[in-house]
Amino acid sequence: MKKRVCILYTGGTIGMRSTPMGYAPDPGYLAQTMASMPEFANPEVPDYVIREHSPLLDSSNMDPRHWLAIARDIAAAYLEFDGFIVIHGTDTMAYTASAFSFMLEGLAKPVILTGSQIPLCRVRSDGRDNLITALMVIAQAPVPEVCLCFGNRLLRGCRSTKVDAVGFQAFDSPNYPDLGTIGVGIRSHLDRIHPPHPANGLTVHPLSSARVGALRLFPGISAELVANVLRSPLQGLVLETYGMGNGPSENLTLMAVLAEACARGVVIVNCSQCLRGTVDQGGYQTGSALARAGVISGRDMTAEAALTKLIYLFSLGLRPAEIRTRIPQNLRGELTEADAAT
């Protein structure tokens, strides 16, 4: 039987049309454009239904409230369809893909995020290939987890990050291999994919309004600036450090600021500014100083995954000490565990 796919259109470049003020979303226009393209009616393409969110959003305006609304739409239609495609703007797509990885527990069907760099109505739009490929992945090589399909790559959602603002290869998965090969054929790599959970077992975890943030270290950063960022009501922080997780260890005032924040319950996660590699807080003295202050290694998580994981764990009502133990644990394939967390 033909697969049935639910396409949730949330906004983004792919469905925009030209206006005197530039490209802008237009309700109904994406469905109209797809209906005019014969490839979407090809017998090989699974049957699909488009459900359009209102209002349509540029992804820069997405926040956890919208993540929850989309996740609940998936749950409400979960038994009706074989897979879901979330059409989304590219700017924050990796954040949404990471958030869904934590929010959608017990997932046994593919949830694929995609979009485009050029609107579907344009001759050179990459949206046509991205959408067709996402549909065919569900039809031919379904992957029972949250994925991001873009530029002929199939990536784990919580391992993806945007690396190019203008190219068609806009996303990468720096520390985990692609979940499938997309070429003349489409083939999923079963050894890289989470095994499916029992059918009908999907649970949506709402995300609370946890007070979390992110801060990128830079040479000469002041302890006062960091202290202001860490002030109450902040609960968690992704600290983007140098190299293998290093920071200015000789700035004793800064180290004291971090230690004081950790002591009063702020969960600080150490993620590298480098795309590839992992945080090792025992590799250099500058990293071990952060560990002594109470900073937790985020290992090889992307900043997007670390931030959404923090929100998810706080939303479970866990105490800071419990969250610190779970940050280095692999919950949804978002990190590579070591023999001993550092």
C-alpha cells in the first residue's frame, strides 16, 4: 500500500511568494504551487496531506511554544500517517529538530524537517528536491526518528547544525555520520539509526519556560559580563568554549564567578566552538579549571542540542544535581558517550 504522509507547513522560504516588499509567506500558496508540479503527483510519491499552521512564521520567530504546537499536531495525527514532514525555515531548523528529538519520546515513525534556500515558485528552487526526497525517504527507507533532510543529506535532527547561509548544502552533522545515502537510490544505514519503539507509544513532553541561555567565550571576556549573564533567574547556560573545552583559567575572578553560579544551582554545559571534536575537560589545565568550577562537559553535542536538552531536562522538574548527571548521558543520540564523563 502507498504510504501516507502528513506535511506540516509552519512557514519559511520554501512557501513564500514575491511581493513588492520582497518574499513573504502567503497562506495556501505552497499547496497551490505543489499542486501545479506534476512530480508531486507521480505514482511513486506517497500520498500526502498538507496542514498549514497559522500564522506562517519565519523561523527566526520560532520559540518553544511553537515547538509544542507542532509536536502536539504530530501526536494528534500519529495513528493516521506513516510519517511526518515539517516544513520549516532554515535559520532555526536545527534548534527545532533538536527539540523534537527530546520532546517526541517513543517515536516509531519518521519525522523529517526540511525547507529550502530559494522559494519553491522559483525555477532554481532547491525546495523541490528537498521535499521530493523527504517524501521518498518515508516511502522507501523510513527512519523512525527525528531527521533533517536537506541538500540530498539525511541527518539526525539532534546532531545537525546550519553551516551555510546561501548554499544548498546548508546543514551538516559534524560529529555523527549521515543516517542514509541519497543518490541514484535512497538507502538508510540501519546501524546508525535508533531502533523503532513500540507502536502507539508516542509521548509528547511539553517544554516549560526554563530560563536558559548561551554565551560564547572570546579573548578578554570580563568576569563582570559573565556574572551579569549568570544572574538569577538564569537556570542553565551553554558555555561555548575554545578547542577541546578550554577557557581562560588564569582569570581567577572569572573562574570564581562560574564556581559561585554552579554552587547556587546554575547548570553550565561546556560545548566547543569548533564544529568537530569533543569537549575533554581533562585534556588541558585550562579545561580542568572549568571542571573544578562545576562546569559539565557537553562532549560532542551541538550548541543547539545542548540548549534544547537543558530546556527538556528542566521541564521534567529535575533538580540541578540530577540534570548535571544526565547532561553527559546519551538520551536521543545527541552525543557520543565516553567510558567516563569528563
